[in-house]
Amino acid sequence: MENTITHTTENSDKQVPAKNEARLYLGIGALVLIVIAAVVVGPRLFHEHPVTATAPLPTVVVGKPVQRDLHGRLQFLGQFSAVDQVELRAQVGGTLTYIGFKDGDVVRKGTLLFTIDPTPYQIKFDQGTAQIASAKARLELAGTELTRAQTLQKTDAGTVENVDQRLAEQRSAQAALDVAEALVRDAKFDLDRTHVYAPFSGRMGTHLVSVGNLVSGNRVGGSSTTLLATIVSISPIYLNFDMSEGDYLNFERERTSHRSTLDNKVDIALSDESRFVRQGTLNFLDNTLDRSSGTIHARATVPNEDLLLTPGEFGRVRVNLQSSSQVFLVPDTAVSADQTDRMVLIVDPDGIVKAKKVQTGALRYGLRVIYSGLSASDRIVIGGPPVRPDSKVSTKDGSIAVGSDEGSN
């Protein structure tokens, strides 16, 4: 009995460590499975159920387009030119002795500009004057002798031949007087041309010959004469511009249908002016269109009392028409370009941005003219962050400010 009990106890002591070791292995295995499940399944669970925050919608400012009944306008770019422009050339030769202006001066008609040494021409004039005096004396003597011969013939103391001879001498003396007077006029012509005067009021260019230089000249002019300076008229002044064929037809139809009210007046603004504060008169339209450019030349006369306008300067010219049309006005910044089209963004009642294709015109009242593509109820995007078509936005009501039409393009 003792031996049996002792054997059983020893076996029990050996089985206890074996059970504990099995439990340890089972626990480790379970922990490994949990870790693997956490690594593999956990991210999927998080990925399938993300936590997101809702972004606020962008807020844009919207406003309805302005409706106006506008008269038509045509606008062109022109260039000023002088009404009169003259090259001052010497008609007689000699030494230049005087210049009566400073380069760029505005001079009046008749102002003495240049003097060429008149001494040789004065001598020639004096010689001609002396010849006149001599010819008059001979003519007077011939007349006296003719009278005496005629008296002697009446008393039979003279002959007919003597009378004829004296008559011929008188006629010869008269011819000599005529020649002398012509020579004096010729000398006077040259003498007068030694003084060069302003042919009209205008602005002088730079002098091309200095005092002391020898100038050449002749009465017919040409390249052989010395160019002294140029002068251009400045008041009034021309503004030249070109009309396209379409604009020309539009203008002609207007002028034909509104002949009593369209008086060819044009508004003018300089390159640095935002307002058309000057006025001119359209006084010339060419008789043919240029086939190469498809334009016709036009010209307006512009007053220039303040002498601000200068030949060669550029200016904008605007022709006002009598016909009118109903248009919409929107800020120029609200119009975007899509290749060759012009687009305006609007927001529909659901808050979705839509793009509308529009036909645009010039700037009026500081806004862009829209001829077609919009309706009066459209809510146009006029401010806020950039948005794209088909995006959803929130809106804030605004208004479109209308400026002055005086300085509009």
C-alpha cells in the first residue's frame, strides 16, 4: 500500500508543470492572434468608417445686371496732323545774316524768320532805278523833239521823214523805260526774297542753317535750294482716322436717316485723358475704300486754342449715333474669356454656378455692355473668391455701381 501511494504522488507532481506550460503556450498564441487581428483588421475598420469634417461653402457676391437704353457709338484711334505744313527754302542765294526765332517757337503770320544778305540785290535794284530815271529822261526828250518836228512840218519847215524819225525815237525811249521798269520789278522781287517771313501762324521746327552760312536758292525751288526750316499750322488741326467697312456703312445709314440731327460732330480724348472733353467736326470722307485694309479714310477738324495738340500725336475719336438699343451693363471684371467666346458666371436658385455665353460691346458708364446672353433676373457673380462652373456656393447680395458715361469708351 505504501509503495502504491508513493508512486501516485510522484506522477501528480510531474503533471502539474506540464499543464502550466500548456496554458502558457495557449496564452501566448491567443495574444499573437489578437495582435495579428489588430494589425490586419484594424486599419480596414478605420478606413471603412473615417471621421470627416464638412468644409464651408465659398461665399460670392451676386448682383443683377443693369438695364439701359443706350445710343450707339463708333470709336476709332486717330492721329493728329497739321492743316498746313511748309518747307521754308531760300529763293535767292547769299549769306544768312539773321534768324528771327528760337527752335519750336510759335510765330504769327508775317513774322521775320530769316534774312539773307540783301546788299547785292539792293545794288541791282538801285541800278534798275537809275535806268528808269535815264529812260524817262530820254522819253521826255524824244517827246519834245517829236512835238517840234510836228510843228515844223505844219509850217513847211520840216519834213514828214523827220516827224517819223522822232516818233520812232519816242517809241524806242518808251520801250527802254518799260524794260528798265521790268528790271526794277525783277530786282525788287529778289530783294524782297532776302527776307523770309512766316506764311501763316504756326510752330517752327529747328533751324537747319546757321547765321554766316552761304545758302543757295532759285525762284522755282527744288532740291537745289537750301532748306532753312519747316513750319506747321497748329490751330485748327486735323485728326485723321480710318473707319472699317462695317462702321462706315453704319455711319452712312445713320447720317442718311437722321440728316437733320446728326451734324458730323465728334468727341475727342487724348491718350492721357479719360473723358472726351474736346469736340471736332467731321469734314472729310475719302471717295474709295482701301481694298488691302478694308477701311476708308476720314478726317475731323479740331480747334486748338490752347496749342496742346501737336501733329503726330494720337487721340481717340468718338462718333455718336442716334439709334438706340436695350442692353445690359455688368462690371468688366465679371466677363471672362473662353477662347473666342465671352462668358459671365451666374448663380442659379440652388446655389450652383453656371456659365453663360454673352455678346459684349464697349464700356459705357464704366461697365461692359452686354447685347445678348443675359436676362434681367440673372444673379451675376460680381465679387468673392474665384469659383468654377457647376460648383456650389453660398451667396451674398450686392449691387452694380453705375458711373458717368462722359468718359466711357
